[in-house]
Amino acid sequence: MKDCLFCKIANKELGTEVLMENDFFIAFNDINPKAPVHVLIIPREHYQDITDIDGRIMAELPVFIKALSEKLGVSESGFRIITNKGKDAGQIIFHTHFHLLAGKDLGDLI
């Protein structure tokens, strides 16, 4: 999608530091972190929200998250994955994305 911020990141049109990538996803730090580790995971292809994403892409997500959590050193201590669908849920960029939060006790962080 032409004006989508995350599409521009996926297409490397913006100078975002990529933490990890593969054929399906790109991961980079959130600019407004809610935890010591707060990484965004976006699909390379544009999908508006989680209900729009192709099942074959979703099947690749756990593999990517496992490798990313190991790279970030949080696979053993734990992490949380969050996605928002729609304005009322807090989605402000309408390119589906997943937040990986870690680095502290997240028991009180929703």
C-alpha cells in the first residue's frame, strides 16, 4: 500500500534498524516502548489487520517469533505477543503487526 508506514519499512524505503527479517516478516524496535524489550513484527505483505492476514503467512509467525526471541535473549525468561484489531482496540497503523514485549515482569502490563 502506497502510503502505509509499515509497507515503507518492509520495502526498506525508511532507515529503520531491522533486528531480524526473513521472507515473510521484519522485526524492529517500537519507537514508543512499553517494556525494556518492545519489538514490532510486521508481515512484508500488507494486511490491514489480523483477520485479513493470509493463513500461510500466519503459519510462519511462530517460527519467526521463536528465532527472534532467542536472538533477543528472552526466549527463556518469557515474552508477550500482542496485536490490535481496529481503532477501538488501539490499532493506529492499519498494517497488521505484532508487539513482542519482554525484559521485565509483564504481569501488570496488558
